[in-house]
Amino acid sequence: MSTADDTAREAVTIDVLRGAPTEEELAALIAVVSEAYATEAAEAVADDAARRSGWELSQRAIRQPLRRDLGWRAVVG
């Protein structure tokens, strides 16, 4: 694991709002939530090939593509 994973794990807190859970109950809760989080994080990986840059997302087709078969001096009429 990297330090980013360690930092993220340290930032998670659990606040008990009602009742008085035992240490075993809190340990079971932490185990279940940690496993669910790890499973979700492993399955939620985006494909890097499908990622588009900000430029690609904002550009619009303003004109027709250049016709390279006409050459430099071709006059289209």
C-alpha cells in the first residue's frame, strides 16, 4: 500500500450516536465496512484508454476536415 492509502484510512472515523456497542461489535463493523470498501475500490477502476482530455471534451466540429487528396493548389468551385 502507498502512503495515500494509509492517509485515507486514517481520515475515516466512526461516531456512535446511540447505544453502547462492545469492542467486538465495533471490530465486526470495521471489518465489514473495510471489506466492502476494498471490494468497491477494486471494481471501480476506470479504463485509461477511454479517458478523454479536457480539450477533446470542449472542442466542437467547426469545419469540414481538410481534403488532403486535392493538394495545395487545388481550387474547389
